[in-house]
Amino acid sequence: MRIPRLQEMMEQWDAALITPGTTFYYLTGLNPLGTLERLFLLVVPSTESPFIIAPKLYQQELEDLPIRTIFWSDQEDPYLIFREEMRKLRITYGKILIEEHMPAGILLKLLSTVKDYKLEPLGPIISELRMRKSPEEIELLKKAAEIVDKVFYHIVENEELRGKSEKEVADLIEFLIKKFGGEGNSFPPIVASGPNGANPHHTPGDRKIKDGDLVIMDYGAIYRGYCSDITRTVAVGKISGEARKVYEIVKEAQETAFQRVRVGVRAMDIDLAARGVIESYGYGEYFIHRTGHGLGLDVHEEPYITGTNERILEKGMVFTIEPGIYLPGKLGVRIEDDVYVNEEERGERLTRVDRELKVL
């Protein structure tokens, strides 16, 4: 059970309050939809049994959940129920952990109901739990990665780019993710062609993909709640010598960074390995973002692969490696894989696509 592990880390706090989202799902296995403004709250006391306060309309959905649940109707004030339950636990003041994605409206009502608590963020503590994936989580992440690989091969093998707009390709990616078993996208797909590739977070537009373009496709799938995140850059027709040179530099940077992954290495060492390659070729100023980020129930989470993060890599940590070069007005190249630290304490790719330049 994950809740007892959280409680073991809560010696300095009296309780944690969590609303529906990825942390709620991580702790309970439940992902309630459409809660809107209604109070739906997991309360985890540091020493007592956890409980949920939920709208009565979710009663059937929660009836088999092995956590005590207090249901409230629209004729009741759930915040008064919350206050009474905290009094029963003799938690009438003290330090409370709040998960950062709690809706502001709910947080403000909680604050107006109980005014004597000192609130602190749950994020740093829950990240310590979520950062190290279990073997079961790794398998789900592998499934999410397999889906994005299948999408890429379909696009390449069927030459689905030339003559299509960026929007059309993005729509196709969304369709294929579901076709191949994904629950949806882990983020809106990025398709950036030609000079648009110089914008790392380009919004797909009406530009038609044509011969001579490099095309960046950055997308991810969700499988049973877990996210993948892949970027591939492909060529359409004959490309310039500069474009091919930049691609090969990014590929070398990505592989060099990957080879550094092992238990005991700092996250910053992975970033510096990729950045060092790109700088050695004189393109350092055109690598304008971090090398990667953690991956799990959220598409961006710890550990962050930055040049300043001294976090030591451990078994079960999962993250992206995605160096890029962006030449304004010309082109962009980014290559991204999902990677984890395996049982042999070395890096292993979750994504399996060949990184040689594909020419369509």
C-alpha cells in the first residue's frame, strides 16, 4: 500500500489533503471524473486511518474502495463535515500538507473553515515516493512507449507527411494513439515543419509539409494512467547538408547522454553530457532547454534533467533525454527517448525506434 509509505514520511506533519488528480490516483487507484467545484478530498492523517469525503453521486463508484468514505449530499456542507472529522482526530491545529494542484476555490473554502493550520506543499514528499517506479509501473510505462513507437512507424511506413498540414498530422497522431491502445494523449501533439521547427513548443498550424523540410513530431500516449513522451525528427525529400549535420550532432548528443545513465550519476551529469557534445560543434547557444524530465503519471515530474540538479539517479527512476538544436528562421532538430534505470543499475530505453534519420 502506498498510503502507509506516505504516512511514514509525515512525522513533521499532522495530515495531508489531496483532491482528485494523479497523486490521488497514485495513492488510491481511483481517478474520479467531473468533480468540478464539489469537495472530493482524500485525508491522510499521519497516524490514523485515511478517509475520503466525496459527493454522494459517486457512491456506486467508491463502494468497493478499501478506504472509509463519508458521502455528502447537496443539502449538506462538506466543509463542516471535514472540520468535524478533523476534530474527531484531535487535529484542530498544526501543520497540514496540501497537494499543489488543489483547485483554488476548494483551498480557499478549506482555509475559511479551519483557520488554525499551517499549510505546506505535499509535492516534495510525494515526489520522493513517485520518483522511483515499481516493476509494475515500469511495465505500464513500457506499454505507453510501445504505443508511440507504433504511431511513428505507421507514419513513416505510410509516408503520411508530404502535402499534409501540421494540424492534419497532429490529428492523425491523436487518432493513431487511440487506435494502438492509448487512452489519449499525454499532451497535445507538436508537429513543427521547416522553419517552425526552431520553436520547441510550436503549435501545429496550416503550413503544408514539403520537400526539403525537417519535421519534428513530439507526442505522448497515456496507458492506464502512465505517460510516454517521444520526439522524432524526420526528413521529407532531399534536405540541406546543414540540416543533416545538425541531425547527426543531436543524435550524438542524445546517445552520449544515454550512455551516462547509471545508478549514482547526478541528473546534471546527463544534461552536461548532451550539452557538451552540442557545444563542441559550436551550437551551444541553440540548445535552449533542459535535457529532460521525469515521467510517470504526469508527463513532467521529478527527476528533472537540468545542468543544476544534483539529484543522484537510483534504480526505477524514469525520465526523458531530449537534446535539441534550434536555428531561428531555418530549422529545428530534437530527438527524445524515454529512459529508465534498470535492475542492472544502467540506463535502458523504453522507446525502441531506430534513431537513424528517416527520409520520406
